[in-house]
Amino acid sequence: MLWLSGGQVFDGESGRFRHASIAIEGERIAAVTDSPRPSSEDEVIDVTGLYLLPGLIDCHVHLVMPTHEPDPSVVAGWPDSLIAIYAAKAAERTLLGGTTTVRDCGGWNYIEMAVRKAIKRGWCIGPRMFLAGRLLSITTGGVDYYPGMYEVANGADEVRAAARRQLARGADFIKVMATGAMLSPENEDARAIQFTVEELKAAVEIARDNFKHTAAHAHACQGIINAVEAGVDSIEHGTFADERALRLMAERKVTLVPTFCAVTSMLADPAVGAAMPTHLRERLINSRATRQEMVRQAYRLGVPLAMGTDAGTPGNHHGDNADECIAMVEESGIKPAEAIRAATIGGARLLRQEGNLGSLDPGKFADLIATRENPLNDIHALKRLALVMKGGVVHLNALA
């Protein structure tokens, strides 16, 4: 038995910390108590003065995408072998940054599936990985930017077949393109509709038949409404959602994954921002205020939130995933406790993993982080970690 003794433990229900110690047996939490009784054979780590939280869950990453490249289209020329090495290192950085679970919303020729297998076998370290495989898209110019990430399907029957291919490769959910993208060729418009309602319903049908969920990339308001009407479980980005769309999401309990970091992290890395193709940089900057207000309204209307960075976009570095929690607070005024809930239990619910992840409760995986300062007072504390643990194994220990 391993004990983390004397810390302040985050309670996701109340949004507060309470004094308690955590007992860990194997991969899982055995007890959370304010009266610890370790035996002489137990290992004890003194965490007095530290704040213990569940490991963060990032519900939107692209581990295969190198963040130092100002133009994401250059990756189209990289060999798969190089992308595989990069993705493995990105997974390591992600875990050491305190994100113990990720949902990868678009890989590259299924390389991420191999990385997940390597992590499970102990060949390298990284977070728990829930994978989409290739994302499903209509014929679009975006394929030229991301040929290893896109699976083209036109018409409902092709969509069904494409969804089945992802599941056969080991996908945990289906990702669909309901609208155009921001980081795409100049002739693609993020405000444009892509998959039709019929096509979206076809993807949802296959996912549900296989007990999986569906994530919809969607910026355009009508595309968001189409995706929600089709039965998707999450809207990724949601930039141009209006009140009608957000009320529909709240009513249907469709989760919003806002991905502020695609903008804020790019702006925080001036070298990358300055070197980006002009049309990409302007799209991100020009939509910033719209996204801020959209998330404020979503929060007020009770739309479920899950944290997602879109890590892999230019300047949006793997391992800096906690920046999204900071952005949720600073960009849209969400309270720190709610940003943390979005990054923990909100993500667990979206992944349908409430029994395993998202809170520090007995029976759940011992995935946790420790900060020196209270993140409810300063959300930036999530970037100053003293401890990172995944499945009862300590991967970062800065207690000395």
C-alpha cells in the first residue's frame, strides 16, 4: 500500500479542497481518509501543504502534430516513422505536464494506435489514450494539409463504411467534420457546412451501435445545430454557436470542448505566430472575441464543458495542456473550480469513464497531480507541479 499523507484533496462535487490522505493499492485508490493508519510495511509520501487533484483530462489533442511548425501543412511531407517518434515524445511531455488522459481527435495513419500500445507495454510513458483514428470528412482542401489524418467519405453509406474502418483499427470514438476548419487551405471556410445531417446521422448510428461516442468538429452555427440534431455527443470548438444552438446543446446534454489554446498558445509563442501563413493567423485572431463570448454564454446556459486544448496546432505545445484551464478562466471568466471540473469529471463523463477517472475516489485509477499553491486562488498553479502519478506510478516527483 502507498499513502499520500497529509494533503489537501480536491472534491469535484463541492469544488473545494479538504484535508485528507489517499491510500493507493496497485493502480487504484483504496481509500481517502482524514484518519490515515499506514502499516509498517506501507510506503508513505508526505504531501503536507500540497493540493491534490485528479490528473487532467484533455479531450482534444493531436499527438502526431508538431507544434513548433508554423505551417501545419508541412507535416504532409513527413515520413510516418518520423511522426511516430514525435508522437511518442509528445505523449511523454503530455503526461509529465499533468495530463494523465487524452482524447486524440485525429491521428495519422494509425501511428497513435502504435504509440498507445507501446505505452501499455511499458516501452515508453504517456497518458491514457482514447483515439478516433482518422477523422471523417467530405472531399475538401483540408485533405491536402492532413492526408494521414483525414478519411474521405461522401454520402451516408460511405460514412458508415469509413466509421466501421476506424472501429476496426481500434478507435474509441468517431470524429466527424460538420463544418470547415480554421487551420486549412485558404479556399476552405470554417463557416461553411460540410457533412449533411444525413451523413452525420450515419456516423452516429455506427458509433452508437458499437457503444462509442461521436465528436463533431464544428465552427459554423448551422453545422453545430446539424450535429446536435444528428445525435453527436460533443461539439469541438463551437466558435460561431448562437443562443439557439447553445440552448439545444444544453437541452440535449451535448458537451462543448472550446479549445481556446489554438488561439492563446499561438499568441503566446511570437516566433510561431509571426511565421504562420497569414490567412491562418488572421482566422484565429479574428475569431477570438467570438469564441470568448460563445463560451461565456454556454456556461450561463448550462452547456456541459470538457477541457480540450487542440494541442498540436502551431505553438500549442504538448505538455502545456493546463494552459486551457487558464484560458477558460482568463478568456471567458469561468471560475477556477469549474475549469478544473471541466478538465476532470467533465472529461470523464464525455469519455464514459466516470467509474475510473475524473475524481479522487476509492476504486478509481490513482491518476493525480499535486500543486504547491491552491489553484482555486491562482489557476496558474496547475503549471507548477510537485507530483504526477498515473495508475499508482509516480512519473514526476519534485518534492525534494
